[in-house]
Amino acid sequence: MKVLIADDEPLARERLRMLLSAHGDVAVVAEAGDGQTTLEACARAQPDVVLLDIAMPGIDGLDVARHLARLEPRPAVVFCTAYESHALSAFEAAAIDYLMKPVRAERLAAALERARTFLAGRVGGAAPAAGGRRVLCARLRGNLRVIPLEDVFYLQAEEKYVVVHHVHGEDLIEESLRSLEEEFGTRFVRIHRNCLVSRERLQELRRTAAGQVQAVLRGVAQPLEVSRRCVAALKAELAGT
């Protein structure tokens, strides 16, 4: 896997080189210290993955990512930055991950694994198109955790937060359930006033001895309560799958 490191700080590039050296299938094919040089290096070296800083001289990392998103085939872009405030803009620019400096070895390893998955899909013609959010971002002890939408089982409102139940556990995000339903209505369906479930993981509806309808999701051990007003729509949903 060919990697390009783009950062205007030599020490930051050196740290990334050191962390990457632990991965036998990774080769650093180029480095760049500003946006224009990054684009030129990408055209020349054709990297599979670009580790990209945001605050760089000239063209910033977000604009670089937008340029790279139009390439065919496009590289997997992983932002490595000290600024968490750019996370949403980063994913709108089709980044696959967002790492906070100082980059930790385990987070970089996870990003590289995500890049491998992206590249495998790209080869098979199944890479996601640019535009539209494909991840949720949760804050965890000062860092950002990136949760791909395809990993989400269901979303459950809890006071002013939404709990994201996903393949690696649970995380809180500061978004409303209604806004998530409006944005991702093709991916999630409402089963209760406080719960959206993944359409892909909705397996069946069951009725308990007490007459309560429950939704069974693939990969989720405990069935979820379905409100009466949602039953008809869910039956139609399942009938159409």
C-alpha cells in the first residue's frame, strides 16, 4: 500500500514515517509540505493513501482533499490534524478517517485498515461516491471516534444525546434523532419516537405474549420495542425487502 505524507511540520512527517514503519505492507512513496506540492506528488506517485494535514501553506488540506476526491481512481484520504473543529468538513471532502495529533499508533493502524477496506472496494468498483456523510463522529476523552454508517445497528435518543449502537460498542453523539432521520432516511427507519434502526439490519418483527411488537436486528441480541404507530410502516418495509 503506497502512502503519501503531507504535513508542513518535518517532525510530524517523521513521526508518521516511524509509525508507518511498523506496517510491513506500507511504503511511503512521497512527502509534501504544502498543498500544491501534495497535489503534484499525488499526480506523480499515485499513492493509495494520503495522510493529510489541514493547516498547510497555500492550498489547505481540505481543498487538497476535494481535488483528490475527483480523481479516478481516488486515493483514500486520512486527515492528521490538531484541530477537531474541521471534522465534519473533512468527511464532506470524502475523507475516510480523521486522526488527532499527536497521532497514536493504534488509531493509525485502524485508519490503515479502513483504507485497505476502501481500496478493496475501489478495485471492485464499489467505492463510495464523494459527497454525503458516510460516518458519524463521537468525542471520546478529547479525541474523535469515527463510526462508519454501515457499522451502526441503531440510534437511540437519550436526553440531549443520541446513543450510537454499533459493531464496536456504544458512543454518544451531540445530534438530534430528527436531524439524523432527515439526513439518513434512506439508511435508517424509525421504530419508536426515540429509536432509528438500520434498514439493512432489520430482520423481522415479533409479537410478545403480552402483545408488544418488537424489532429483531441482525447482530443485536436484544429485540427492540416498536411503537404502535410505526408497526404498519415497518411491515411494509419488510414486505418490500
